[in-house]
Amino acid sequence: MAVERKADGALIGGAGLSRPGPEVPGNFRLEIGWILAASYWRQGYAAEISRRCLEFAWQELQADCVIGMIQLEDGDFDDITVPPGNILRPHVLYRIDRPKQEIHE
């Protein structure tokens, strides 16, 4: 999805949930991804994107976990879709589990 700044509708990047490709180790259904223009980094946009994507994943898709938050031990891998030697080939895998539901009596 396109990411627009609320203040003026400026296109600042793209984001969303997707299905990880076969190059990603593990059997994960969803991942969060975003790309923002460098001038919009460190302004809270990625955090807001993550919150909205997780809200959708938990409530609408009933997902158990999403790739994108906590680094998985031994989760590093080379993205085989990127040429060897390219700085974008090494990847680090992160995930977040669905929060536990509180039981109210």
C-alpha cells in the first residue's frame, strides 16, 4: 500500500503485509514490510505502520505470528533473489507472536 503523510498527502513510501517467499526459513504466513524515503526516517512512521499492520493481522486475519519484530536466533539468511555480493543479500529474520488474551471473570 502507498504510505501518505496525513498533513499534506505526500507519498512517503510503501508498506503492508505479505506472504514470505520460499527463501525465508521457517513456515511463516505473514511478514510486515515497509520502505520509506530517507527524509522520513526516524519520525515514527515505521512504528505507526507496524502498529496498524499488526492490528489488522491480529483482528482481521487471526494470525498467530508475524515476521518483523523480535530477532530469531539462527534466523539470518541470504535472500537468494538478490545477487551474491550485493549488500541487500544478507537478511535478518524477526517475528512477533500474537499477544496473550487476558481472561476476565
